[in-house]
Amino acid sequence: MRRKSGFTIIELLVVIAIISLLIGILLPALGHARETANGAACLSNMRQMGTASYMYALDNKAIIPSVGLSHSGEGFDQQGSWFFVLEEYVSGGGKLIYRCPSDKSPYWETPLNDRLRRVSYALPFTLGYAQGFERFAKIDAIPRPSSTIFAVELTQGGQVNGNPSHSGFVVADHVHPETWTRSTPITADEIVGFQVDIKRHNERANYVFLDGHAAVHSRQETFENATGSVFNPQWSANLYWPGVAHR
């Protein structure tokens, strides 16, 4: 008798195992590619922010736009927030995209302190707002604009290295680098990651600088914990403080 054609159970199991193996190999690669595409879209949007901020400064005697969304439960002025003010200065009458495609924060839909998240990005408070930094409120007072961060990707909340994030920042529009000097046993990933989403795109993040350019950086390239005393801190990397920012 002629043998019937078809797969045996063993052959089917082998095929299923091969397919499962291929899926296991391809899925991380596809996820990485998708995140790369999201990161590129985010970077393009941040580049627009940089250009708009430069145009705003030219139109406002070199003043850097102001923050408007606090994280402490008081002070809420969305229309006065730097991000929404800059929309007027986007070329071609376009709009800035307020949400990064990789931003999965639950606070877009779930209020925190009766507020929803409004933007994926944040301004460093060291740009003229923090005590002791008032002299940096104008772009022409910044020693090295190309090395000084204008905007970062704001934390999504949740946890950083297993520790709860300071989630109040998720509904704000700024971060506080001037507080990153305390001499407690905390890693740089934690001290920055509580406020900045430092690993949003394949373990790195996008940044826009005061000269208008945007770039992808690791946390190590933008900030390291200071050495020396609290009164005389020294950084190997700190692109947030205008007076010490360097490459």
C-alpha cells in the first residue's frame, strides 16, 4: 500500500519549535526597531522645540520661556507653560507634539492630585528659575548654549531601579537639577531618573539644547553625581547647570 503523505506528530512539533524559536529571536529585534522609530519621531519633535525656543528668544529680548505646570499641587498655568507658548513659534503654523510616542505614563488618563499629564517634556529649573540661577534667565547669559540642556523627556512615574519615582513630576513641565547635589547614597540613575525619563528609547533618551540642536544621549553623558563638598561640587558631566555645562 502507498503511504499517506502528511506530517507526523513529531514533525509538527519540530516545526512548531522552530517557529517559536524564530519568534523569540525576531520579537526583541522588532521591538528595538519600533522603539528606534519612536525615538526618531520624538527627536524630530524636540528639534522643533529647539528652533521654536530660539525664535521665541529673538522675539523676547533673549528671555527663555517660563514654566507653568507645578508638581507640588499649587500653580497651574497651561497656557503660560513654555511648551504651549512655543507653539506660536513653530514654522509653517504647525504644532508641537506634546506626547512622545513611547510615553506610556498612566497619568494621561488617571489624574494625580486632580491633574492629568499635559506634556512628555520638561524644562530644567536651572534656566533662570531656581534660587541662585536667576542670572541664566536669558539665553545670551548662558556661557555654552550648545552644551546646556533646554528640555528633557519627563519621567512617566512608576519606579526607578526598584524604588518609587517622585511621581509628582509626571504632571509638571519642569525638573529640578539644582537639587541633584545632596550627598546621600543614591545612584545617578536614581537621582536623575526620579524626574527625567533617562531610558525611554532603547536605554537612552532625547535632549534638546539651547542652541536649538537635539541629540540622543545616555544618562552618563548628561549627568554624573558630583564629587567634592556640597559647597564646592565637581562634576565629570553636568549639562543641566548653565554655569558648569560642558562637553
